[in-house]
Amino acid sequence: MTAAEPEGEREGERGAAREQLPALAERRTQLLAWYRRAHRDLPWRRTRDPYAIWVSEIMLQQTRVETVLAYYDRFLARFPDLFALAAAPLDDVLAAWSGLGYYRRARFLKSAAELLARDAGGRFPRDVAAAVLLPGIGRSTAGAIVSIAYGTRAAVLDGNVKRVLARLAGLAELDGAPLEKRAWPLAEALVDCDAPGDVNQSLMELGATVCLPFAAARCEECPWRDGCRARAAGTVESLPQSRPRAALREETWLVAVVRRGSRFLLRRRPPTGLLHDLFELPAFESGSAAPDEAQCRRLLARALAAQFGGAPQIGDELLLHRQVISNRRVALRAFAVTLDTRPRPPARFATAAELRELAITTATRKIVARLRAEATRTAALSGPARARTSKRPPPPAAAS
DNA sequence: AACTCGGGGAT
DNA sequence: ATCCCAGAGTT
């Protein structure tokens, strides 16, 4: 379902929604009363600034509140308004986003800020139809921003709201287009009032804190416990009906740890595909799920030679880091490497301080942290004044 | 309609 | 291990 749907049709569906949900106004009142009593105090609920609310909604896409809390204030301090974001270098924006994931969100956010700064006097649109034209803003996010920031009557249908409405109305359709076709009209009917922003936030808050997935639902605390069709039918745990997801691909990435003093060599990832343009410890997909160690050394040497030239020397295997990245389960095998060439920009040796201020991948952040911890432990064991004497380093640490 | 795109926390 | 999260864009 798209935002371009004819208004007449949508109005008709909303009428049907009213029949499905009798006493809609009373339900809304119960919901808002619960929200005023039970809602969490979140930083983006302390502002009416459309830009700040926009930033929060983008960060919150597919991302939990607790995760966003660690980024939101810092991001706004660094990019306090739309013009600051529009004028900032993309690398700075990505650095502030580093660790949040779905980096396309940050690129879209900045590019939309540039658009609005140039063509709209820096003002975020007040209606859904204009907001959805901006990159990174779909129907749900558009509804959230304009309803919360301006009080525009626009609905939200994110994962939380979908679950709440599917249970409330007993919608058994498979998650995806079929369920959304039923749920959007309900969401639209509920925000057709004088407090659409609060209604939307109430629905999201209810889904995030009470109407939780599966058996985690806390129905006793729900303001809608008496009218909920799923609760009456005993189907709370099975709604919404989620569709099976694709299996994770298994991959092995070979990681080069090139040190210069306390600094680590970083390269910029290729300009397309996963984590594109972010900085990382040079990592190369092995093309095989479980290569043996000799294959790893050959592959890594060849990849490094192609990237940096010369004849890279592959030393000890230092650690194994496991991480799920997007739709892959990745085993990152890190090797100590010596290069006989001088890496050229944008590859660079980065200090600990620089690592904190660069747009680096989470895998790199975690691997560097483990290597530093290892170095600290080794130094403490052997003493500051003594050179390392053991010829044989400890075997690779177990997966984290 | 299926796939891409990150990372983390709860269960 | 599995699920899913204040989803959107591309194919």
C-alpha cells in the first residue's frame, strides 16, 4: 500500500475500520490516558523541533529505543539543526552514526537535509504527501514526524503499531502487504482526532512496553485488555502472523591487522555493497564458508597485494570474531600482517583517538578493542621493562 | 514479492 | 539459537 492511494478509497476504508472497532473514541481515550500515565521520558519527547523529531524517527527505524539513546544527544549536539547537518561532511555524519547500523539512513538523512536547506528554507514539510518524497522517509516515518512535530492527522504503522492493531482487531493475515492493507485503515481511523501525535506515540509505546511479541505480552497492564480480540480468542502469542525469514548466509572474512606502534591500518571499504565507504581493518570475503588456514593465508596475501601492492607477509592468526552482519553470519579471522609498501590514502594508520572519530564498522571497533586488551594483558604479565620472550604467542582466543 | 541493509537485546 | 526492533529502497 502506498501513500499515493486515492483519498476516496482511503476514506472508505476508514469507515470500514470504524465498524471493525466500535467505540473508537472511547478506545482512543483509554489509550491516551494510559500513555499520559505510563510513557517513558525520552529525549525526543522533550522537543517540538521537527528536525530533532525527524532525526529520532530515522535513528529508530529498525532500532530499539535503548540503542538510540546512546547516539541521539551526541548527534544533535554535533549537528544541532538541519543546516548544520546539510553543511557537514558526509564522513562526519557517518562517524556520528558509526555503530548504529543501516548507514543508508544517515546518507538519506543528510541528503534530505541538503534538499530542504536548498529548496525549502530548511523547513520540514507539514504534510505526509510532501514528507514521503524525501529520501529515507516512507509512509510510516512521514506520519510519525508530521503528527508529532505539527499535529498533522497522519498515521504510523511500524512494527509496534502493527502488532498492537493485529491483536486488538484479531487480524490473522500474514505479516507484509496483506496485514498492512487491513491495519493502515485502523491506524488512520485512530489518529483522526485532535491529538494525532500523542495517539501515534501511544500506539508505539504500547507495542514497545506492553503489547510485546509472543508470550512476553503483558496483557494485565494493557489499557485495551477488555476489548482485545486476540486476548479474548487466546491468540495473543500468535499475532501478528510473521512470515518465515531467509536463512543467514555463512561467510568467512579474512582480516589484516597491520600495526605501526599503537596504530592500526584502516582502509575504506569499496564504494558499493555492504558497509560501503566505511573504514575498517582491511577485510576480505574468502569466497568459502570454511577455508582452512593455508587457504586463508593465500587468499589474504593475494587480496592485500591487490589492494596495497608489494608482497604482504601473513603472520600469526590473532583471533576469531563472530558477528551477524545484515543477512550473513560472518566469521572474521584476524591475522597479523606485515606490508612492505606504504598504504596510500584513504587507507591510513589510526590512533585510538582517531578510531573513536572515524566512520568505522562495528566489527573493526570490537576487534581493535580485543587486540588492545590482549596487548595490555601481555604487557602486564611480562612487565613494562622486559621484552616479550615467548616465541610462541597464545593460540587464537575463542570466539567472542 | 523478494531482497538488501547493521546491530543489539530479550527470550 | 531465534526473534524483532518507531522501515525504506531497489530489483
